[in-house]
Amino acid sequence: MNARHYTLLCSLPHLPHFQKAKHLPLTPILLEKRLGLLPPKEQELCGLMLKSLPWHHIARHESGEAIAGEYERLMLLAAPYPDLQQVFQTLMEQRIAVAWQRSRFFEIGQAREVSALSGIASLEPFIRRLEKANPAWLAYRFPWLKAMEHCLETDQPYELSVMLMELEWQEAKGLAFAHPFGFEEVAAYLIRWMVLQMWFGFDTQKASSRFITLTSEVVSEYRHSYPLFD
């Protein structure tokens, strides 16, 4: 057990499940301040995670090469933590499977995201296996694909997003349980915090409430330094 990780984790508020949360328990400013307890290399990895987890934008318009570059850098920084690397790979594989299944459903050929990532050594065997499209293996490896197809058939992008957030939440939760008070638990906390952040971005009422909370905490943070806030 590392004393810095223990101190940091004990200082962080509990994160309720994103569908039960009423607000984001910790603002980005305060989270960044708490992460200052970590050594530089771990701060760098946390910063990269918070800036842009590759699987969060795999289906957007960013270039596949940029996504691949971010993923490779993330995996390199996470090299001292094999189980964290495995979580990163699992989450990326899930998003690749979604992109691949979406392209098959709409009959648009191989997804651009899948093609761009096929050159990454750690992902290449997985992508090759996807291309074989063995239904039994797909059903075993991704039991949620049927639910995803239902979301596509019934045009429910919100429900699909919630399903992906739940998968990410559970992966992070398992990592935290496997490494109590280690850096892996810190990383798992960040992943779940980002899921919560995305969740409140989906709902306008929750977003408004979150803005009020954020403003209040920012004012509190700088009240003593800047009397204008009083």
C-alpha cells in the first residue's frame, strides 16, 4: 500500500452509481487539486485519462490516427499497471465492437474507426477475429450486443450510451476491488468520475444543477483569495 494513494483515496468523496447520483460529487478543479498528491508520472497518466480517453470519442469525427496515437500513449504510461492496461484494452475493444456492429447493421462496410485502429499490435488480433464474425464467439464475448442491436433498430442512441457507460462503470469497479488503495483504484475512480460527468451532460435539469454546484464550489475555493466573491 502506497501512503500517497491511501491519503488521496481517503480524501475523495464516494461516487454513487451514475443513474442514482443527484450531482457530481467533485468538481474538475477540486479533483485536479487532489491529484497533486501523486508523483509526476502518475499525474501525467491521470491527466491524459481526464483529457481524452480514446474510446470516449471513437465514433466521432476525430481521425482514427489521432485516436490510435492517444491509445498507444495511454497504454505506454500504464505499463507499470498491467491490470489497468487490461481494462483500457477491454473498454477499447467494446467500443470497436460497437463501431463494427453498427457498420454491419447499416451495411456501410468496415467502420472507419476499426480500419484506423487495425495497425495497433495489441488490437490487431481482436479486429481480425471480429472480421470473421463468428456468431457464437460474439455472443459469448459480448452478451450485450443483442441489446445494442435493439437500440439501433429502435433508434435509441440515449439507451445505447447508457449501456456503454454501465459497461465502463463495472470494469472500473472491478479494477478498484482488485487493487484496494493502489494506483489502479485511483484510475478506477477517475473512470467512474468521468462516467458521472458524461451522465450529467445528458440531462438538462441535471446539467443545470451541476452548474450551480460547480459555481458554488469555485466561489468557495477562491473566497479567501478574492474578497470580490463575498
